[in-house]
Amino acid sequence: MDYLVTNGLSVGYNGRALIQEIDLDIKKGEIVTLIGPNGSGKSTILKSITRQLQLIAGTVVIDGNSLTSLPYRELATKMAVVLTERIKPELMTCRDIVSTGRYPYTGRLGILSEEDEQKVSEAMETVHTLELEHRDFGAISDGQRQRVLLARAICQEPEIIVLDEPTSFLDIRHKLELLEILRSMAKARDITVVMSLHEIDLAQKISDRVLCVKGTRIARFGPPYEVFDEDTVRELYEIDRGSYDPLFGSVELPRPAGEPETFVLSSCGSGVNVYRALQKAGIPFIAGVLWKNDADYFVARHLASRIIAEEPFRPLSPRARAEALAAVGSCAAVIDAGLDPGALDAGLLEIVKEAERLGRLRHADQLPGIVK
Amino acid sequence: MKNDASRSATLRRRARYELIFLLLIAAVCVIVVLNINIGSVPIPVPEILRILFTRAGDDTQVGIIWGIRLPRMLMAAILGGGLSLSGFLLQTFFANPIAGPFVLGISSGAKMVVAVAMIYFLGIFRTVSSAVLVVAAFIGAMLSTGFILLISRKLKSMSTLLVAGIMIGYICSAVTDFIVTFADDSDIVNLRGWSLGSFSGMSWENVGTAAIIIGVVSVAVFLMSKPIGAYQMGEHYAQSMGVNIRVFRVALIILSSILSACVTAFAGPISFVGIAVPHLIKRAMNTSKPIVVIPASFLGGAVFCMACDLIARTAFAPTDLNISTVTSVFGAPVVIAMMLRQRKER
């Protein structure tokens, strides 16, 4: 069932549309992540669907109700938010902050019942912040603050949580923890999660669907396996230096430019550290001979000037053998980055011997700056 | 185990609130007795009780208590409480602990329009009712507040906002001085005393009007403690909790303007109470929860103003000091200490 639907939505500031024709259909329990470069309008979209900004055109429908006609009070029982703005409340403990999440459920004076207190404790327990409850909110770390604000959103018992860059101030451990909490909430309690993330690798791994925001229209909207190919990411963020690997969600700095005069021989992931060392030193290189299921192959794709590759589980083909011999002939240095002599293909052994004969073979551990 | 620790911490907090309330109530009692007791004609405590409850006794003493000291003291208490609440509301609204009706020029705006109204009405009718003064003060307060709001839209920085408020205050004072310079001699006597701030010469009629206005507004403020608490998290969070921000902001500004206008109409501009008292109360209670801070601030403001008024009329008797002279002496150091502390925390 579609929980949050937008039709022809235009969002922006002061009556001027920034992004137009946004058509979304977000299901209950689904995790949707907005990605896109800084200033692309991710926050603008989130502010519009949380009613902080007036809609320029189109409609937002939440659980069958139009957003603009829903009373604030009723909206508060459906939707909770975690914002990027840094709040500096005076003399409030973390528990006080979390308690404000009970606002839509308390009476005229906002006094918490025993049940409310219980729910506050539970929410704090969920995000592992109960031990902070009596600390001043201003005196805890950014990561802790983010989790306290999430607890606040949780105890509001919403059906949808909207988070604007919730991982911004967190270290990697807390990023993973926070996303894990969101994941389990979405699945166990059927809560819809809509958020923006800077970390596209995490977006790829946590989201059911990803929304790419760039320019005046929505660039793409679909499941991560469709959206995340190298070109989409490259275009979305206008990456012209370095690269992004959609399979592992890892980034690499740009490959060194120039004519390669170094040939790296490796297998079974032994080449990765050598590649990185050469990249840092700015030395262009050829990588080979790599069977396409080798970990080295995936890194070399982003760092090597050229790869001499072979299909998985095949013996060395005459084509690859000839290419490799040519590379040995043309390169001033051939680096053995830790080939396993016992497991070596007969053809590859011949190439190593040829390099040795020409006096060009070096071992990676003899090179400065390469840590194995 | 963990639950027990949490529970006992909650109980400790509650005990702290109760202690502060008890201390405030005790302070009210002591100050009331002192205020009636001390003066050019000292009246012993047993006499006070008898006169208060039976109205019987020495005619001069009855006259002093019921005609002079009691209304003056009640006025100080009511207006002090109102002023303190008005400060608390403005601090919440601007998310700035140094905001207050005096600093933001709201008192001065009220003063200016009241001065105009006084001269106009005295010139035509030879008399001016307290209702007219309150309405005039409210108009002036809203004028200043309107300016501040316009400026605060353009300027996000809080220090510039305060400078703007102080400038508005100076402009209004300049206009007031200008008007006073060209007023009739008989008006000036009235205006001078009032425009410097004083609780002296309060009639029971004034006390009644002030009590009704400030009483109603204070109850309304107390009933708003829930959205005020939400607003302390910032307007966006408040809205996401279900507060209708637009309505709430207007209500907050109107209520705080009525409070400071009412104070200014009866006693002239009084400085520092609106900043110092809520701050001291929050520190003493170690919380900013409106539901306890609002009533405590009211009591605190009442105690503070009654004490300051006592000093104002007895320190250099028979000469009365301006009430602002005394409130500044005690309030300004608090504000300076508060600013230093803030700087350190940043």
C-alpha cells in the first residue's frame, strides 16, 4: 500500500520552484533515501513533505490525507522528524528532549503519564542512550545527540520518520548502528523511513529505493541495483577525478596519468597495496595478468592505466601471454607483488622468468613505501 | 536497578522544584511583613496582623497600611511578576536569554505612547484613566515589537537584534524627552516621576485593573506551557510535534506585549527584572521546563520587585529612589555574570 504519495510536486523557496514534477509512491515500511550533491535540494524536498516549507505546486498525500489539510496535531501522530539544524535548548536533560516526542499524546499541560514515561525509557533503550538520560543535552557528543534526537522521534510513535542527513556527525560505528536501528524499525514495526544521506555506499546498502536529486527534475528513482551503476553516480555527483565502485560502494582517487613504465604482477589480492602505493607516488602502471574474479582486478580497474586480463578459471590465453610479454619488454620495472609460485599458471611463470632474464624483476617488499 | 536510579533522580528533581517554591513563598511572606512594617512610621508586626485582618486599630496606622503601603506593595508584586513573565516569553520567542522588554525597547515604546496619551488626555479632560494608559502602552509596546520582528527577519544574529532593540529604546526615549520638554508644567511633574519608574501613589483602582489584566494573562501563559516547552526545541521541531507555529508565535508576542505594556502604564519602564529573574529561577531549579519556571518566575519577580521597592523607599528616606535604580543595581550584575558564563560555554 502506498503510504506517502506526491503528485506533480514542485518544491522551492519563496514561491520559486527549485525542483519540479516530483512523483513519488512510497510504501509502508519502505526505506527511501535521497542522494545527490550538496545544494541539490534534498533538504528542500524533505522540508516540503514535512510541511516546513509551503508547496509550490502539486500535492502530498500521507496515508490517504492531503498534507496541507491535515491538522498539525494529527500529522504529529503520523510523522516524526530528525532535522539537521543544531538545537541548543537551555538546561534540558536528554530525557527532557526525548520526552518532547510524547507531545501529541499528553494533555493540556503536557504532563507525562506513567505510560508515557515508560515509552520514553523504551525509546532511549532502543538507541542505547538510556545511560545519558540525566545528562545535559548540550554537554554530550554530536553522535550521542543524534541518537537522542532519534529516540525522540521514535517515542512519538510515528508511521513515517523523515531524517535529514542523520549520519552527518557520526563516526562509522554509530553510522552503522543508526542505520541498523532504522532498518529494524522499518521491518519490525512497518515504519516508513525517508531520509537523505551523503554516504552513497550506505544508501545503496540500506535503501529499498533511492531517489537521485539533481537539477530541476528527479534524476532517477528506483531500487539501488538499478540506480547504482558507475555512470549514474559519476553523472550525479559530476565526478571527473577519481571513481566510485558501485559493486562495493568504495571510492578510489584518480589513476596516475602518463605512459606506464611499470608492470605489476599479482594474484589473489596481493596487488592492492602496491597499486595504492604507486597511485600515491603518482606512478602510472599496467596491472596483470589478472583473472577477472581476482580482488586485484576490481581495484586495478580504477587505478591501473591498463589491465591485462583473463577470463576466470581459464588457463592463460595466447593473447594475454603476448600482451604480458610485450609489457615486460616495454616497462622499465616489473614488480612481483606477491605471486604464489605454487599456484602459478605455467604461462605466467614464463612471463616472470622473462622479466628476470631482462633484469627488470623486483619484489614488492624491496620497494620503499610499500607495506605488505 | 537502573530503573531505581532513574526514579530517584526524578524524585530529586521534583524535590528541588518543591524546595524552590517553598523558599519563594517564604520570601514573599517575609518581604510582605517587612514592607508593611518598615517606613517613616514603623508599625509592629502584631499590629500589622490585626489591622490586616480586622481593619481595627490606630487610625493613622490603618490609613498608612490600607491607603499607602498595601496597594503599593501589591502593585510591586503584581507588576514584578508580570515583568518577569514577559521577559521569559521574549527569551523563549527569540531563543536568547538576554532578551527582555527593556532591552528590546518594548518598555520604551510603551513609555513613548503613554507620554503622548497622558499629555493629550490631561490637556483636554484634566484626567486620564488607567484603562487609557494601558491601551496606549500596549500600542507602544506593539510598535516596538513590530520593529524588532521586522529587523529580526533580516538579521539572524542575536547580538545585532539586541543592539537594534537598544537603539529603538533610545529613539523612543528621545521622543519622550522631546514631548516632555514641551509639555505644560503641571503635566511634567506627573510625567517625570512616572517616566523614571516608580510604584508610589498607587490607588486601589489601579491595583484592581493591573491585577485583572496581569492575572488573566499570566494564567493564559501558564496554560501555554506545553507549546512553550515544545518551542524551546526550535520552531521546526515544535511544528513537527503538532504546534501551529504561526498562531503560537502571534499569541506569544501579544501576551508578552500586554504584560510589559501593563507594567509600563502603571509604573513606567523598569529595567533588568525581565532578564535577571527568569535566569536566576532557571538556574536555581536547573531546568527550563515552562510548567515550573512560569509560576516560579512570577513569584520570583514579585519578590524581587517588592524587595527593590522596599529599598527604593527606605534607603534614602524620605527621598524615594527610582525603582529602576534599585533593580539595575541588583539585576545588571546578574546579567553580566550570565553573559560571561555564556561566552565560556561557547
